[in-house]
Amino acid sequence: MSPAPVSPSANPPNPARPASPARPSGPANPVAPVAPTAPAYRRLSVEARRSQLLEAALGLFAHRAPEEVSLDDVAEAAGVSRPLVYRYFPGGKQQLYEAALRSAADVLEQCFDEPPTGPLTERLGRALDRYLAFVDSHDTGFAALLQGGSVVSTSRTTAIVDEVRRAAAASILGHMPVGTPGPRLHLLVRTWISAVEAASLIWLDEDKQPPAGELRDWLLDQFVALLTATAASDEQTATVLRSALAMERADGPVGRLARKVLPVVSEAGHLL
């Protein structure tokens, strides 16, 4: 009996090639969905996070008036969320501003830290260099701080600013060879500090002209002039002046001032 004919449409298995596994139904090349990645969150200690937020706030307050800075601005500058800012400063913007002001005040007070060696005017010159550098880098914030009128100004912020003034006065008086400074000497130093503040604000308003070095020298001349004028009527100040002059150099601030002033004073010889 003859075998049954094979239909041409039949597809007998090929023993040399294994059968392909069954494919699932659906797209030919399915793509698995990619889960969104959350932004990296850097964990910091409480103190480090607080310092980071204060640094961001100081950077904003340095060049913008306090009322123009929001908590959202601080959060964005620090790369964190607004709720995180509130976590560290639950008092909101007012608490953050006062903390930033306290931090800036600490830096300002350190501007007047100077070793008690060398001529007095040179010590003051170095302190002024640091002070004016701070003013230069915190222009708008410095002006808002000293001029007042900010909507976030309070008795506490005023007290912080006054503390800086008193610390600067105590530091300057500490360079003078006296025990307890009398009222004339104390008034002289506080008056000069007020002049430095006022000159700094005007300097900012005048596009920082003259250059900072010239402003420093002019403020030193004012200090010497105040010291000399007060020494004429106050023996304690006269003692300070004699001690200061004994350490001055001919090419120092006092020597330069004397050479500029003596020709002018000599023209008033008829008054002597």
C-alpha cells in the first residue's frame, strides 16, 4: 500500500533548528516604563543645614532690601523646599532676617580685631580695609541695615546694630594706653565711628567713589584731626595723642597729614 502524499503546504519540523518559543501577544518591542527619579537630597547636620540657609539668606540680603526677599527666594537660593526653611526658622522671614543680621554683625565686629602692635593709625587702617571690604560686598544690605526704615526692622535688629558700634568702640579704645576712658575720649571714638558709617553710606550712594583706599586714608585723617582737637582740652586724650605720635613713622598716615596741613596752618600764623 503506497504512503499518503504529503501536502506542499505542510511544514515538517526541522530537526536541525529547535522550535521558537511562543511570543506573548502585544507590541513587537515593548518598552518598560521608567520610574521618575527623585532629586538627590543631601542630608546635613542641623548646624550645617542652618548655616547653609543663613549663607543663602545673607547672599540675598546683601544686594536686596530685606522687604524684597521672600522665603521662597531663600529656599531657591539654598536648593531646598520652603517647608524646610520653616522647619529651621519657624518664625518665618523675621527670624531668618534677625539670624542673618546677627551673623553679619559677628563679621563686622571681627573687622576691628587687630593685634596691639605698631602705629595706631596703621592698626586702624587695616581695620578700615576689612570694614570697607564688607561694605563693598554687602552694599544694598548694608545701606538698608544702617539707614533703617525696613519693614522687618525691630528693636532687636536695632540692638544688634548698636552692639556692633559699641564693640567697635571698645576695640578701638582698647588700643589706647588708658585705663577707663573718660567721657571726652569715649565721645571722640563714638563720633568717629558714626562718621565712618555715614561716609560708607554716602560712598555707596556715590557709586563707590573715591576708591576705597582713598576713603580709608581720608577717614584716618579725620581720626587724627579729632584726636588732636580733643587733646587740646582733655589731658587723657593728650596722653593718648603723645603715645600715638611716638610710634608713628614719617611715611605713615600722620606724617603725610602733617606735611599737607602744616603749609595751610602756617598761613594762619598771624592768629598765634
